[in-house]
Amino acid sequence: MVDRRYLNTLYVSTEGAYLRKDGENAVVEIDGVERLRAPLHKLGAIAPMGRVGVSTGLVAAAMESGIAITYFSESGRFLARVEGPVSGNVLLRRDQFRAHESGETSVKFAAAIVIAKTSNQRAVLQRALRDHGAVLEPTQRGALENVVDALADAARRCLKSRPLDEVRGIEGEAARGYFSVFDLLIRTGDEGLRFKARSRRPPLDPINALLSFLYTLLVHDCRSALEGVGLDPAVGFLHRLRPGRPSLALDLMEELRPHVADRLALTLLNRGELGARDFRAFDNGATLLEDAARKRVLIAYQERKREEIEHPFLKEKTPIGLLPHLQAQLLAKAVRGDLDGYPPMIWK
């Protein structure tokens, strides 16, 4: 049986495409020609990207079936989300709000997330050292090793009780160190694919455009997972509350993105599956994926979600695509007090 929670998000990114309902199916038409037919009962979500139309009949059917429709811009920026009645447990959300308001509890969740994120970033860099360390210049290898040590130190510092703002500061410092050496992980001769610094809103170069697009997809999956267990994706612990921001989904993404998104980006770049030609620069400085390249990234992302790993806490093999849902379930248990603490996802 296909698990609709991780496998079946219907992404449609072709400009001018139209989605409609036909019987118990979602149908994708391009220029009036049917190109895809997907049974509604196998869909977990529908994600139109850019100028894609959706019929009112399909919207109604999706709401009745518990299928959220999330609209994104061409660049992958979240625009809106349409969903039916929220089925979350009100008692769980009450506990979540109380945990958020409690400084002691909130910092424990935030620290666990930062420990996982920095540990997973460290693992990405260590893998690069193993795979490519021999061809790096001594100064480059030294820079990578220094950041590896700094990330380990960041995780250790979060093991001690600290104010929430200090935990946030450790996370920001670690992120700056990680991205300061990210360009060394890109093993391609394409000079158009160099990385200088992290930039968002808008991404200013191809690497940032690719990372931002993948992070948007991952946040979408995290938000769906949190809503699926009854948590409010807007009330987080590490990320501050802000109108319109899915703070808890961003929290959950932090521990997953080094291996789910960053490594996928590096694979696509280092295998030559994406080049500078696959990105388009605009007059305002923004850089976005071309349509054809965006489709290839979507396919690669779905394939990545099919890969299996052993969950370090549950000790069971699971598809990577189920990780947001498993972590959301563990987070809900920790919020309710069924677990002593939240066990974040740390890759082994």
C-alpha cells in the first residue's frame, strides 16, 4: 500500500496547466490535452506552482477528502493554503501553547532542534571531507575541519541550560559558519555555480535559488505533518512568532534540511544534473530556476523521499519522506508529556 503521507504530493509547475476533477480523480490538462490522472484517494496534497489553474470542483473534492491545496509562486515562495476543517486535537494545541509560553519548556525544545541541526550540518561537512578531502587545498581542508569542530561545539553548548535568545544566537552563528564553507562542497567546474553567502527574498545566485526552492518544499511537508498530528504549525519554539510565519514548521525543517535538502542540492550540482544554464537572472537581482529545471528538481525531491534510512530513535527503517510525520508525532508526544523530551532526528 502506498503511504499517502510522504509519497503523493501532486506538484504542477507547467505554466498554463489546469487541474480539474473527473470522477474520483484529479486531472492535469495542458493546452486542453490530458497529461496526468491521479486518484484522489492516493493524494496527500496538491501544490500548484506559478500560473496553474484549479477548478472549483477539484477544490471542493480536495477539501472533503482532507487534501490541502498549497499555492506557490514560480520560485517556490508560499502564497496560500486552502484546506478543509482542521481536525487537530484542541487539548494537544492547548498543551502546545502552554509549552510555548513556558520559557523553560520552550528552550528545551529549541535546544534539541539546534543540537540536531548542527549535528546534521556537521555530518554533511564530514562526508565532504571523506569524499573530497584529498583533492582540497590545505587551507580549504583546514577551513572545513574548523567549521566541523565549531558545529560540534555548538551542539555541546546547547546541552547546557541557556536562555532562549542565547540558543538562537548559537544557531545563527553555526549557520554562518556552515554556509561560509558551503562553496567547497560544490565540485563542479561551472563557474556560474559558485556560492558566496546565503541570500533569500530574493535568492541572488543559482545556489541560493536551488536551496530556497528545496527548503520551501520541505517546509510544506513539515507543515502538513504538524497539522496531521494536530499541532499548530504557526506556534514554534526556536523561531519567533510572526504573522503568517509557520514557525513550528520552520523549527521542524531545521533538523531535516541538511540531509534532505542540502545533500540533494549538492548531488544535483556535482553530478552535472543542474548547471548555470538552468537558472534565470532578473533585473531586480533575483535568480530563479527555469521551468524545465524546476521539474527535474521536483522529481529528484520525490525520489529522495523514497530512500530509506533507519530512524535513530524508533530503530525502524523508514522512507525519508515519512520523517516529517514521524518527528511531528514524537513532538506531539513530548508536548503532551508522554516523552521526557523531544528526540530530534540526528543522522547516523
